[in-house]
Amino acid sequence: MGTFKIEGGHQLKGSIQPQGAKNEALQILCAVLLTPEVVTINNIPDIVDVNKLINLLKKLGVKIEMLSHGSYTFQADDVNLKYLESDEFKIDGRGLRGSIMIVGPLLARFGKGYIPKPGGDKIGRRRLDTHFEGLINLGAKFRYNKEDQFYGVEAKKLKGAYMLLEEASVTGTANIVMAAVLAEGRTTIYNAACEPYLQQLCKMLNRMGAQISGVGSNMLIIDGVEKLNGTHHTMLPDMIEIGSWIGLAAMTKSELTITNVSWDDLGIIPTIFRKLGITVERRGDDIHIPAHTNGYEIQSFIDGSILTIADAPWPGFTPDLLSIILVVATQARGSVLIHQKMFESRLFFVDKLIDMGAKIILCDPHRATVIGHDFKSTLKATVMTSPDIRAGVSLLIAALSAKGTSTIQNIEQIDRGYERIDERLRAIGAHIERVE
């Protein structure tokens, strides 16, 4: 297992460019299974989770060629469906949460899709009901082997249907959309997720010949087509990484420029950081964070009550950034209530921050109150373990602001979502070393 050794307390300076979006990549890569033609994808992040999915596609028989760093061609003209019933697939599929999204494309094009219960972050229950209920609505027969924890859906021909999703699941919506584009007739998905990454998927599918309207809204109307063609697609920058660098700049009192952020796709993210008192300047398509030498002050609600920051489906605040917000609040002036509605285990990493000297009250599995130090008391270095991708980066930010040398173990969790993070941080002045 790898470890980061981090000497905190140093100001950083310079510019950093966000990688391609992890959560978009997992959807887009699965969509290559919908056509036998060549699909070219650019700005693919070189991270563990994405590379696992690319490897899984290779074993499925997809022809993959690397054109340059982050750019690949994919051609699924000779898919090996026998791999889906192999013991090897049961192992490979379990190692990645995003593998669930191969089911919709496989079902639509080949009449069957299988997946073992996927893994991913241990942040609480992550139900698959939305995925499979949507596919059943399209006419698929569902089966589940409880002993092997193996899911399967089969259908000779999918037929369009109206459905109201119980939850606005991003991956669930993506799976249903990818199945519906080749279904017979019209599919209406109400309470669909409308995140920018799902919009990207829909735009790509439309370029391939799909007929999807309502993109960007919570009602998608899909008229099925007989086949899809190849296309070119470029990923958006990763909004979670962008938020991470905003938090890093504030916590280390550093002047940083985050380049090529696709501002129009960031939604409410800059606004939420400004509510913590952080100056987020727009310069063209870049974000500039000046050095917060005098700290930053949390706003109150207009009636004077304590600010609450909670996650919500898009265009609400993404749950993936709540861990970052929580860490940043530990050095703010004032207090804030963090409400993580979606996952009941995501806030459990706060005990590490409390060990570092942060003032945090974990009210229950979903809520934590943070009383900021206003930099009058710095966090103290410690030894900690990364529990998941986002908490791991939050602890990394805390360590970079802390006094002394911290150690973060289980950094494979961080590598799952952040490309060469130690190299990129060293380039802007961070004292971070990877120890294998």
C-alpha cells in the first residue's frame, strides 16, 4: 500500500489544470458499447477507476487504441459476450462502481446485460433499484443470484415507456438513457438527473444518431432509433477536482489559478465557496483564488441564523464536495452546519480532523457542525488513512495546511479519482512525497 508524507504549512503558488471528469468518463466509456463504429474520446483522466473500466472493455472485446495522453479510440464491433458469464468478470466487475453502466448498453444492443454487485467507496448504501426498475419498465426480465450477488437483465426487444424515477440517480438515469436510445418507440424519463456529465452523455448520443430532447432538464424524452454511429467526444474538466483546488488554496492561504474550468458547467459550486468567505474570481474560463492572508468569514443566513450547506440533486450542490467544504470550514471565521443527505457514512472521516485539532461536532451520521479556528490555531500533523476518494483528498488538504509532517495511508483510494496528484501539487510548491 502506498503512503503520502506531507510537510504542511507552506504557501502554494501558480496554476493547475483540472483533469477530465471522472464521473463523466465512467458514463461515456460505457456508451461506446452502443455502436460497432469507432468512437474517439479526448481528455480521459488517467486514474485507477477509469483505467479499470477501460481494461474491462478490453476484456469484453472492445478494440482500444491510445492516440495520445488522454485520447483513445474505441470500437465495439466484436464484443465477447461469453466474458460476461466468466468468473474473471465477476472479479473485474466488483472492483469498480461504474461497471454498473455497461448493463444498459449491453441490454439495448445485445439483448442481455450482467453485472456482479459493484464495489466503490464505502460511504453508505448505494442502491441499484433505480437502474433495474428503469430497465424492467423498458421490458427487460430481471434476475438476481443472491449467493453470487450477480445481477442480470434480458430482453428480445426493449420498448419505450413512461417512467417517474424514485430518485434522480445520475448513474441510474445514464443506464436507462443508454438502453432507451435503441428501444422501440418513445421513452419519457421524469425526475431524471440533469448533471452536466449526464448532459454530455446525451449530447454525445445525439451526435451518434440518438433522438433525445429535454437535455439539461429533469424530463428526458427519447425516441428510439435502430442503430447508432461513431463520433468524437471531449470530456469536461472535473468539477470535483476544481472544488478541491479552491479549498486547497483557501486552507493554505495560497494564490492559485485553476485553468480551463468550463465555468458555465460549474453551477452553484463557486457560490457555495463564496458563502464560506472565499474569493472566487472569474478570469475568462479560469478561476483565480487570491491569497487569503486575513482568512475568510462564513456568511449567515439573512435572518442571522447559522449557515447550512447541504447536498442536493443538480443544480443543487454536489455531495462529492461536502467533504472539501467541511475541511475548509475548520479554519474559517464562524460556524457552519454540514448536512450530507445522500450517504450515511461519508462524514465519519471527521474523527481524523478532530485528532488534528479541528472543532467539529458530529451530530449524527448525516450532520456535522464545524466551528472555525480563523487560523488562530493551526491543525496539527498526524497519521491517518484515506477511507474514500473525497475524504482522502480532504485529509490531504488538511495535511497541507497543518503544522508538521503528516502521513496518509491507503492512498490508492485517492489515486482512484485524482491523476498524478502528488506530481501536480509539487509543481505548485507542495511538500508531498509518495512512499511505496
